[in-house]
Amino acid sequence: MTEKETPGALGFIRVLDLSESVAGQYCCRMLADYGADVILVEPPSGSAVRRLGPFREAKGAEDESLLFYHLNLGKSSVVVDQKSDPGRGLLDDLARTADVAVVPAGFDRASLRKANPDCIINTVSPFGEDGPMKDWRGTEMIYQAMSGSMIHNGRNERPPLYGVGHRASYCAGIAAYSTILSALMVRERTGVVQDVAVDIAHTAASMTYPFALQYSYNGTFEERGMRGQPLVEVTTTDGWIAIWIRANQFGPMCEALGAPELATDPRFATDAERKENFPAFIAEVQKRVADRKGGDVVGDLQARRVVAACCFKPTQLGPDAAHLKAREFWQTVPTAEGPRLALGPQFRMSRTPRRAPQAPPAIGEARRSGGR
């Protein structure tokens, strides 16, 4: 068997994706990436994620959700009306051959367990299925706000800053993926089959800065705008750059900027003075880089072992981005209209790599999506 024919690492499992959430569908997408046969179970109207933006701008494809495209590569689809007797019967039939089912809060796990006592059931929910918030619905902004991350983001004089995107949901999807792999290992080693659960709000809280822990230890809290971390963010002619200044790198940083006089400036002579006068220091750095290209500045800084990087725009991270191209990060997905891009693997395995991505399914498109 050649390397290309090697079955995926998870080619031995079949998964039912009933999740209807970014977190759940991303978890199942990762399972499909590594060979699992993943069946997206959709209502007659199609998954709710099909109606979430952003949408394609191509003529004739304006109603195609790019989010659904990304989350459902490599899956097959089956339509099940869970409110009807035939639909419930079909779901039971699907459950009998499933190793894993990813379900939303409130799903009838007992019925699924009756159909297949050996199926691992993973509930992915906004706030869990018990406690005072069990019936709440969540959005990404709510997760970030309640996690404590928004209150720290942004400038002190402005409102808390929403981090955009589905950060908490993607991290919850990764948590669900890891939980499923653990439960599969337990089942294989001990025969114990169990229900597992991940809620997005708790995942978001675990992602936030360690300020809650800091406060619980010593009663202190770093307000927005305080500079406990020596991070400089300034603009160049072609975008933002970020510089992290350790004490032993302050002199080399000043030399790299062509401003050795800053190293002896009384306002910045010591760590304590730099912290006290950090806004003034940032202003001095900004003067030195405003008319230079970001890559040139970062190159000079890195040559002196100063921690620095360009803050790339999405347009700079495409197939021609040097590092991503060298790592063969971007992949293509064959579709009826020709090849389309897909993000590369989240991690790499030498003998059982991620399989080549397949286009997401049309509603009810049955196909063998994995290596089972």
C-alpha cells in the first residue's frame, strides 16, 4: 500500500453530526479530515449553518455560505425529519452503525443510546445542560463578553472590544474533538461507553487571559490600557508591526530602529521608567518607522534577535505567502465549477496524514466520506 493509499488515522469510525453549530460542525470536520466517515444529519430545510454568512460573491452563488463550506468539507449529508415517525426511524438506523454522535443541547440521547448502546454521544452546547444558564442561547460576542476577554481588549478610553470571528466556537470544536478521541480510547481499552460534553462558554473562559487566576491569587487586576506586557504596536507604510521588548533586548531594539539615543533617554533608562512612560516610548518608535516598510523594520529587528513580526492582512496570507507556500498549507478542493481553495491541515501526521479535502455536500448528498 502506498503512502497515498494509507487509510486515515480515524478511518475506523463513523460519526453522526447533528450539531447545528459552528463548534460541533468544526469538531466533525476535523474528524472527517483524518478519515472518519462523517454524516451530516440535516432537517428538510437544511442545516442552519447553511444560512450563516459570510456568503460567496460569485454570480449565481450569492446564497452559498462560506462558513458552511469551511465547516463541512469531506462530509456526506442525509435529510432526516426528526419530528416524524419515519424520520425517527431513519435516525435510529443511522445510529446503529455510528461510533460517535455529536448533538446539541436538549437532544434525546436516551433514544439514540437505545438504538446503539456502544455509541459515544458528545453534547456541544452554549452553556451546558444544567445550571441557571442551561436554557440560554449564545453568540460569539456573548461568549467573549462573559469569558472576561472583551473587558480587556481595546483601548482603555473606548468600549470593550469584540474579537470578531468564531474564536470561542472553534476552540470548543477542538475541545470536543479531543474529548471524542479520549472517549474512543477509553472505550477501546476498557469497554466503557460514555456521554461527554463541551460547552462553548466554559471553553471561552479557559481561553481568556490569566487575570481571573491572578485576582484569585493576589487580589490584583490589570485594567485595560495598563502595560504589564512590553508590547509595542505601530504602523509602517504598508501595515502594522508588533514588537515585544524584553529588558535585555532594549538596546539592540533601539539600534535596529536607528535611534540609539533612546537607550539612554532618562524616560526609558530602566524597566520601571519605560513602563511609566510607555505611551511616550511608543510615540518615539512610531516616528522612526512611519516612513518605512514593515518587512524591512522587522528584518532589522530580528537580525538583532528582537521579537518582532508584521501583522499580516488576510490578503497577505493567500497561496503566494512565502511561509505558507513552502509548508504547502493551502490545498485545493475539486468542485463542479473547478478547484477551490481550502485551508491546510491543523496538524500533521507522517503515516496517516489528513486526506485530500472533498467539497461539502449538497443537502441529502449521500457519499462515503471517510475510510471506513
